[in-house]
Amino acid sequence: MSDSTTHEVTLLTRAGCGMCDRALDQLRVICAEFGIEPMTLDVDVEAATDPGLRAEFGDRLPVVLLDGREHSYFDVDEIRLRTDLGRLM
């Protein structure tokens, strides 16, 4: 992060994951309120260079990371994410 007002929201996902697609749609709406574009990382693709990522998170996707830390998994915790993004801004 380059400064204290820029935050990173990342969705850990994998191809063919319907829950992941729904989570990304939710994240796009929430993040737009804060001027953030959520990123995605496919844990299966990333496993080629970071096998630990899939080992840690691969069995409970989707996982939302806020500034690199786990924020929620399976479902986007919309209220908590909005609160945390608002608090961090």
C-alpha cells in the first residue's frame, strides 16, 4: 500500500466456483462505494508459484482478503466489510 487511505480487497477464487462469482459481484458493489476495484486470485493458478495459498485457503473458497488479511470466507460479510473500509479510510 502506498498510503494510509488506499486499501486492497482481494477475492481468492477458483474457476467454476459459483459462490466465488456471486462474491465477486457483491465485492464490486461494496468496493465501488469506497473507490476500490477488488482484485481476484485463482488459488489453483497461483499454486504454481505459491502452493501455500491453495493449501491454506483452497478448501473454503471464496475468501475475502482485506489488505492481505483474511476478512471472511464462503460469504462476503457486507456489513463488516463496509464498516472496516469506512474505519480505515
